[in-house]
Amino acid sequence: MNFALPHDFCLLQITPRLDTGGVEQTTLDVAEAVVRAGGRALVASQGGRLTPELTSRGGVLVRLPMDSKNPFTVWRNGDRLARLIKREGVSLVHARSRMPAWSALRAIRRTGTPFVTTYHGVYSARSNLKRSYNAVMAAGDVVIANSAYTRRHVIDEHKIHPLEVVAIPRGVDLARFTPDLVSPARIAELRAAWGLADDDSRVLVLLAGRLTRWKGQALLVEAAKRLKGQGVENFIVILAGDDQGRNAYRNELEAAIKAAGLTDRVRLVGHCADMPAAYLACDLAVAPSLKPEAFGRTAVEPQVMGRPVLAADHGATAETVIPGETGWLVTPGDADAWAQALAEAVSLTPQQRAAMGAAGAERTRRLYSLQAMTDATLDVYAGLLMSGAGRRR
């Protein structure tokens, strides 16, 4: 559509905190895009470690207790937001989390401001009460879903018209995830930190993700055990991710690795801050999540860096990985299927993996760039303002 934002456009995004995470990063990315387009970008939030970055990008933090789940505070936040909207001449409100969205809904009903919500994940709803709580994220004049998979869930779960839900996948920052910008020294430093010798030529398989059971680390260890049992030994698996205090699960993984005789082939390396270098240090990336991913950036980022991906065949990863072209889609939770897919991937020549990686890089850079995400989001804003949304409320 490519609508233009009005010259006096002011966006108010609402999110609980500004700490690390996909929701927070997208908040900053959109704020910067609005500022670059000539508008103002406010963020109502408790703040956090990303506050300085928001400021450096031209955004303005309005510090409010948006992370509170106290019903009285949530109610009061609605009044605070209404006053903020009137005082700052806010053009549009964009809520990115459920509890703050309830405050936002109270505010926009008082001010008649256009309202956008983003479904950043697929929320569980095992009761009518939880379903009603989640429903606020479908209350926007337009609902943004972070994948086609999430969009289908929103439509089916909340019975809203498909034209009111638009899929805008999360964007990858190509200014950061660009192979030419990663020095050989960064790659060598990371491989050394992982305990890999310079002459270690084994196929390196990387699973990047916090240590939590549903991310599939235990499944990958079992698949590696079966792969070794088939006589395939030319591989090493790196499990990169913070356990976030889940000591029991980490201990379980360590015990399973030792029992399977995989201590030289499966390594827990903890948090990795340099993910662009991590993807270039590996030959293959895996995303074996046991539950469907709403987007799954760990299946997209390695493709941007030119690495083939093996991903569970459900959720949004079924959209981002093309079997036989950019990687493999594998039966979720099936250790035999994962061992078979790994055996096939490990058996490819470096040239074959490079060709597959190049195909993935071309596709993901075209479909999942940060620019594509912010352009589509600002297009939603402009179209909504042109339609007169909010004034009819």
C-alpha cells in the first residue's frame, strides 16, 4: 500500500519492560523507523537495560509501571495513558503485551485513538477466564501477528475477521547479521571458547536457545546418540544458551551426554553474545523445538548468515525453512527422524551445504529483513489513520 504517515505523527508503544528479548527489540526497531520517517516515538514502559538504546535511536521513554499485574495499578495506568495521549497528541497506540494492553484499551476508549496490538506469541488458554484475558490482544483495530502461523491462531481463537489480522514477521537486523562484517578473528575466538582446535574439521551443529526443555536440547542429545550408534562420528553439537537458573535441566543434559558417551561430541557452552559469529562458526543450525514456534528467529538468523537449518516441522518454522532447498523440516519430537536428518545433513559436501546456505540467505534477506518489517508496520499505521479508525469507537 505504501501509505505516508502524517507530518505530525506520534506513536505510543506500550510494553512491560525494556530488557532483552524479541518484543523489546521490535519495539526499538519500530520506534527508530518512526523517527526516521519524521514522527515522534514514545514508549510507555517500566524501562530496563535497553532504555539507553531507545534514547540513542530517537525514542522517548515514558516511565510507567506497565509491568505491574496489580489490578488497581493496571486500572490507574489506563488513566495515566489517557492523559499522556491527550498531552502529547498521540496519533496511534500500539500495545505489545497483554496486561499493558488492558490499560491501553481503557485509555483508547476514552480518547478515541486508533489501536494496534501485536500477537508476539501463541498464548495458551485452558480456561474461559484465560481466554478472556488473552482476548485483549485481539481488540486492536488491526492485529499484527508475527507469522502466518500466529495469524491463523488469532483468527481461529478469537473469531475475528481475517482482514483485521495482518502477518508481519519479525525482522532480522541485516546491519548486524551480515557475513562480511564478521572478522575471522571473532569466529576463531568463539571456536576457541568452545574448546575446538584450529584443525577440528568435524561438522559443527549449533542449537542456539535458552536451556529449557521445550527448545529440544534433550531431543538433540538423543538424536546424536543414535547418530553415533549408526557409525556416524564426523560431527560435534554445540548447545549455546543460558540455563536461566534451570540447574536441574542442565544437570539432566550433562548426565545424558555422559551416559551416551558424547562428551567429546556434545558441548554445553552457555550464553553466546556474538550470534553472527556463532552461525558462521557452525556448518549447520538446528531448531528442534518440541512446541510450535510463533516465529522462531533461531531458524531464520542462521539462514541469513548462509547456514542450512534443520527445524521442527510445526509452527512458523514450517514457513521459514524450505525442505531440500534451504534446510530440512523434521518430525517434532521424533529422535529417529532427527538422527536421520542429521545423518543426511552431515553427509553433504561443504559445497552442497554452501549452495543450500546461499539459497536460504537470499530468501530470508528478502522476506525477513528489518526493513521489510518496519516498512510493513508503518504501512499499517498510515492505512489505519486514513481509514478513520478510532473516531468511530
